[in-house]
Amino acid sequence: MTEYKRKLIEVALPLEAINRESAREKSIRHGHPSTLHLWWARRPLAACRAVLFGSLVDDPSAHPEQFPTEASQESERKRLFVILEDLVKWESSNDARILGAARAEIMRSCQGILPPVIDPFCGGGSIPLEAQRLGLEAHASDLNPVAALITKALVEIPPKFARRSPVNRSARSTELGEWQGAYGLADDVRHYGRWMRDEAEHRIGHLYPKVKLPPEHGGGQATAIAWIWARTVKCPNPACNAQMPLISSMTLSTKPGRRRWLVPIVDREARTVQFVIGGPEGSPPPAPKTARGANFRCLVCKNDAPEAHIKAEGMAGRMGARLVAIVAAGRPGRIYLPADVHHEQASQVAPGWRPSEELANDARALWCKLYGLTTFGDLFTDRQLVALNTFSDLVGEARERVLTDAIAAGHSNDGIRLVEGGTGAPAYADAIATYLGLSVSRLADYACSITTWASNPQMEILRNAFARQALPMTWDFAEGNVFGPSSGSIEILLDAIVRVVRRLAIGASGTASTGDATRPLNLTGLCATDPPYYDNIGYADLSDFFYIWLRRSLAGVFPAIFSTLLTPKSDELVAIPYRFSGLKAKAEQHFEAGLSAAFGHMRQVQSPDYPLTVFYAFKQAEEDGRGNGMASTGWETMLTALIREGFAVRGTWPIRSEKGGRMVSVGTNALASSIVLVCRPRPEDSPLATRREFLSALQAELPSALRRLQQGNIAPVDLAQAAIGPGMAVFSRYAKVVEADGSPMTVRTALGIINRVLDETLAEQEGDFDAATRWAVAWFDQFGMNPGDFGVAETLSKAKNSAVNVLVETGIVVARGGKVHLRSREELPADWDPAADGRLAVWEVTQHLIRALESGGDRRAAELVVRVGGLAETARELAYRLYHICERKHWAKEALSYNGLVVAWPAILRIAGEPSSNAAQLSLGG
């Protein structure tokens, strides 16, 4: 058996602090790398930083000569936890003291020789960026050229030009001393980006006219922020034939005191519809959209247009668009004005180039194809195409200006480009052009006809096309002003990029390239990666949207990266059936074979001194079919590939990546956590095991592992996925698990057994509950919150050592007319005092805690936690059991409540622990 020093990640991590900071990142915008350019399913920086630190730093148990007792080891872990808890904070990203302390620990454990970090599925670049921040060389690659370019801009370009003064003439004319980090690079991006913006406005600014304000808004002119358009089709009623505006919502603003909406003015004789602005008093009229999908009503004749008609009109190229409102900048807030003929005419311009490449045939994510938007050119208005073409052309012109100024500033005109490893004037000009090209690509996300106007009480802004991992169909869309003062303007997007570049940590060198993870790697180091999630996201299909603009702007800078018309598809590791003639099995084989090859190459280059870490977030369960419970196809294929290549799971960590209690829906592939698998090569002398031996080991070890996960406050929505880790740790330690017929047990069967033992373990935890709660859980499992017969309730109560009259006295059930039902949270007494309750049940405490949380937030729930004392923790345990029942029964709304209680628990306990709060809270129980 191979001996190795156990790393911190294989023993313990300060999970709550890591989760808190990972979830918090969703609300950080200024300077966060996610604002450099959009990428899907980006891992939180805090999580990547923690995983790398934990993979490199020795656990104290690896040094028994220094820490001979468990107490001394635990004390040393606490010291390391303090460093790690500081390290994962966003504010520590560039804190020299905190980074220095972390790097010193890493250097000590690595005996002064730091391994390079290898990520063959780099995506948005989070892992290599954090490796670089910790002082390690980062080597990243991705088959997708957009991902490779984003990562190149984060980890490869900045170190090449670190601590250099900017070359723009404005900066050179000012004595500013030494430029730190990437500040000089950022200043040039700012300067040449501003030139690009100003030059574009000089050329096409007339296409974005000012808005004339009516007297009630003070008269004069204002800058347009957005133009609201509605798509149109001809009414299917032959007696009408009006051009139907396809509007999904009449609402423009829901801000208190400034509510605005569209009001249709119908001329039935002329068969036309005009719109005026209504509000703030009253209510908006109903929108012509009548149901989900493409179902609309004609505002002229009131007849419904079926979805088939609207699809047919779109596919025949007969879908148009008309201006219905204009949003202007005002003081205070936005001003909403009706459509203006002059503004509609200003948008009618012929673009010089229109992308003709077709969207992929992924009907799950590219819904707009169903309505005639089949090429990328169809996703943009003519004015938007003119703007994007102009900015794309200006990237090349800006590069020439940078080259001239760099030579004048004394940089070598050596003719060596960035892709050739250059660092002189030509390479520097390429670097600045890269960031300018990324800004144009980002602009496309806002300057297309899939964008919408977001109207909510907090903000009124342009919402980008990729608000989700899909290109949906939008009926009324917002066209932003690319020169305006709001979201979607080139100036704001450039400013975001400048902020990112300024904050980049300039540590060790890094490389990022396009590469196929299924092909051999050529260096040795620590592998940490975030592979594709089965069929969740077709990255190549989605990223074509950006690729077409990046290729137009930067093909001369990166000819190899942009050598194809669209992104590579055939080798992408996703199990999308449409790429395999609709054959799901073939898609699955492609995914598993590719991951096997990738993990095989990782095993060859993985240093034996460090574990392999794999981020994975997938939730897809279906019946095993052989009585083994539920199995996950996504997990099955990934784990089969991992185990086939000789890896064994040694640890698992659920890393929270979403804020609050977010759960899109029960039974979907949406997770609040990523599961980090910690793997080591399986020893060559690993034993065989029978099915019975595997099951016995699982039943012995999984309950304690689940307890640890629950103590780490994993969200109930993710518990089943996280349980895969310790379950597979048992399965993968054996060379083979043999079935009764002598055949090897499959990963799919093992997953089904793990899920079955999970069910049993959660059911066994009911032993911690009082009799009334055990009855309530059993009744809930059978009837939910619905009524059932008194006789059934009485029989069940005897089995649980209780009686219905006792349950009524406890306050958790209502019995009348021969029927019994659990009291809903709305039926519970609002003035409930646990100190005065003679029959406290955990069920009752759980429901009151949820009601307090949902009605009064964390603080209200914390007040109740103090008053119920130790029962609060048992109530949290019950929430796991009740969530599991809800998920199995597909009771999504009720499941969300139990999930929310657990997710909010750390915040509730922090508030409950505040001395000032405790005094106030305890007085409530008086």
C-alpha cells in the first residue's frame, strides 16, 4: 500500500466559513473575475482557494512526531483553520499579510518545492486563478476557445506585463511613480477603451438620438437608456389581419410612487394599436399573452392566436417588431415615454456584416429557434449589428494605436506576437486588444434582441440575454443604448473589466490554452478540476454566441484559437443526445469514455504527494429498477470513469455556491452546493468484497458520515448528492465488489444501494424524536397536511406509543368529525410560548421555527431558538427528514421550507449568540 502524508482536506475543513464566503460571492460585482466575461457554472473563488490550500497543507496527523496526541493535532488544525478562514474572504484576495501566511504554510508542507496546478477543464478560470494567487504556477486548458481566452486574460497575460507603466500618452505625461501589479495594464485598457467608445460614438452616435421630454417632465432633452420593442405577427383571423403585438407584460416599472405600464389604444376600423404610458395610480391592463409558450390574444379582434400560428409565422420569416416605449434617464429615476416615429426610423440602418452561422439544434437551451431565430444574425436588430461591427473593427484600430504608443514609450518593436511568447510592443498591443475584444463580446450579451427590461421595486435595468444557461425566446425585448449611462453600455462594461484587471493577483506565471482533456498532459503536478456535468450545459452551443464576436475582433491576435467558424462540438464532453442522432446511450458512452481518458491522463501526471480534487454538481435521480433505490446517471458515468482509472474516493465536501435558501425546484438538476471529491490512486493490493461485505461496511460507516454532513449544515436539497462521497469511499476502496452471480457490481447499483441506506439512516434518526413527533412524521409521510380517518390515526398513535387525544393536547393535530389532520403552520397559535407549553414536541418546534423564519427572517427565528433551547438543534435534524419525504413525494413548496430552515441555520445561531440579542430574546420567554 502506498504511503502518503494526509492533507488537511482529507481530514477536516472549516466548512461553514468556506460556505459562507462562497455564497457571498454571488453578491460581489466590482472587481470580481466573473465580471470580466460571462461563463456558466463558474466555481466560487473562495471554494477554489480553500480546496487548493487544503490539498497542499499537511494535516497535523501526518506529523505524529510533532503532534503525538489527538489534542495537539486538533489544536494545530484550529490554527490552520484561522488562516484558512481569513484566506477565503473576498477582502483577503490581495491582502499581502494573509496571502503571505497561507503561502508560508503551503511552502512548509511542500518542503519548499511548489507543484504546478493543472486544470484541464478550466472553464471560467477560477481554479487556476486561485492557484496563482497562492503562489503556484497555473496550467489551464479547455477545449472551448471562449473559456481558454477568458482564463488567458485572467492568469497568463497579467503576469507577463506586471509592474509596467502604461504606454498611453496621458499616463506618460504624469509622474505617478511605480505601477504596482497589473495597474499599468488596467490603465491602458481604460484609456484605449475610452478612445474606442468615443470613436464609435463619433461614427454611429446619430443612430442613438436624444429623447424630447414633454412639459410634465421638464421639457428639453434626455439620454435614452433603452427602447422597448414588441415582436409582431399577423392576426390569424382573416377578418382582422392586424399586426398583433406579442407583449408578455404591460408593466414597465413597479417602483413605489413611480409605477408605469403600457396602455393600448385600439383603432378597430384601422386595425391598429398604439400605446401610451399609464400610472402611477390604478393597475396595468392584462397583457395579450394568455398562457405559457407562444399563446397570445389579438388586441384588435380579441381572437386568440395559437402557438402553432406564431411558430409558423416566425419560421416563415414574417415575424416583425415595433417600438412600444422609450426609457430615458431622468432625475430622479427613469422616465417612460411612448414610442416615437423619429426613434423608430433612427434604428433602421443596414449593417455591413451579419453573422450567418446557424444556432445549434439543442431544443433544451436554444428555444428561440422554434420561432424563426435560427442564425446568430437573427438575434440582433440591425442597429445592434452596426454597433457591434463598429466596435469589433475598432479593436483592431485600437491595437495599432497601442503598438505606436508602446514603441514610443520604449518597448521593443521585436515583431514577436503574444501567442509567440513575446513581451515587447507587439505582444503588449495584443494584450490590450484582448481585453477590448472581451468588452465587445460582453456587449453582445446586452446588445441583442433577447434582452429584456427588468422592472422590480429595487431596480429598473436592462437584463442581459444569458440571465440563465439558455437563449430563450423573448417577445417584448429591450434594446439598450450602447453609449448610455446604464447597464449594457460599452463604458460600464469596460469599467468592469478595468476593475477586474486591477485586482488580479500577480503571483506565479500561468498558461491557458485550447486543449482536449482526453489527450495526454505533459507535466506533473497537482490536478484540481471541475469537469462537465453530464448533459446539464452544452457549453459549446451557448458560447458560439460570444465566439462569433470574439473571432471577428481577435482572429488576428489568436489565429489558432479562432481557426474554426464556430466552437468545436464533436469532442466536447457532454451527453447531449441530439449530437448522436438522438441516441441517449451513445451520448452517455461518449461522455463516459471521454472522462475515463481524461482521468487516466490525470492519474499519469498527478503527483503522489497530493490528492486529486474534483468539483461536481449534478442532480439527476431515477429508479434503479432492481430494488436498490434511486441512482444518478450523471454521477454514475462520472464515478465509473474515475474508478475505472484507478482512483478511490477519500473524502467529500459540500461547498455552498448559492445564497440563502435558493432551490429552483425539487427534483431538478439545480443544486445549492458543489460536491468536492478528494481522490487518491487506489492501492494495487486492494481487496475484493462481496455484496454483503460492501453493504455491511456501508451500514457501519454511512450513518456517522451523514451526521458529519448534517453538522456541517449541508442543505437538505444536496444531502443525497453529498452522501455519494462517503458511500463511494466505501465502494471504491475495493478492487471489485462481487455480486452473488460472480459479476462485478456496477457503480449504478452501488449508487442505488447508497441511496437506500441513506433512506434507512434518516428513518433511524427518528429515534431521537419524541413519540408525538414520530407519529407526526409517519402521518406526514402518508397524508402530508391532508386529513385522514380517525381510526388510522388512532392505530398509528398506538404503534408510536401515544394517543390521538394526547396529540391534540400537544397541539400538533386537529381531530373533528372522524377526521384528523396535522395543524398547518398557519393554524399554529401566533402567541405560542414554549415555556408555558406543557407538552413540547419537536414537530411543533420545527413548524414554529419555519413560520418565524418565513415571516420575520433570521432574527425572529433566532429569538425562538433561544427560547426553545436544545430542542432547536433537534428541530433542525427533523427538517432533514421532512425534506427527504417531501422530495420523494414531489411536494416542492413544503420542501422549500425545510430546506430554507437548514440553510439559514448558521445565520440564526450567530444572531442567537449575540449577547445583546440574548437578553432581549430571553425576556420574551419571561
